[in-house]
Amino acid sequence: MQSICNANLKTSWIESNSNKRFYGCRNYGNRNYCGFFQWIDESFSNLQNRKTAAINSRVKKLLIIATCCKFYIIFEKIVIGK
């Protein structure tokens, strides 16, 4: 299959295909989408995989902290009246 849209090199972030590289139509999500998709056999290096996992872990921790802060602010406004 050949791309008619100058496909972009992308990385899959879904868990089942985490860090797999592929070429995909640059117009995905709009009316000019040509449907081109092709996996690349190579995967990220082990170092890149470890860094990606570490970043994902940090993001999850930050989201938990942000959620706790949001609830504390709501609690403070309701209970303490600030």
C-alpha cells in the first residue's frame, strides 16, 4: 500500500502496541484521510522504552497530585470558608 498523502512517522501509545512505530495518513480525523497505515518492524531502543515508562509514571503521579489539590481546594472553600 502506498501513501498518497505524504504519511507521517508516528508512535503508538496504546498499551497493546506501546512504542511501536508506524506510518499513518497525516489527514487522520478529517475528510482528506486516505486510510494509509503501515507498521514499521523496528521498535524503540530499550533506553527509549525505559524513559517513556518513567515519563508515563511521573505523569500519572502528577495527575493524582493535581486531583488531590483540586479536592482540597473544594474542601477548603466549603468547610473552612476561604
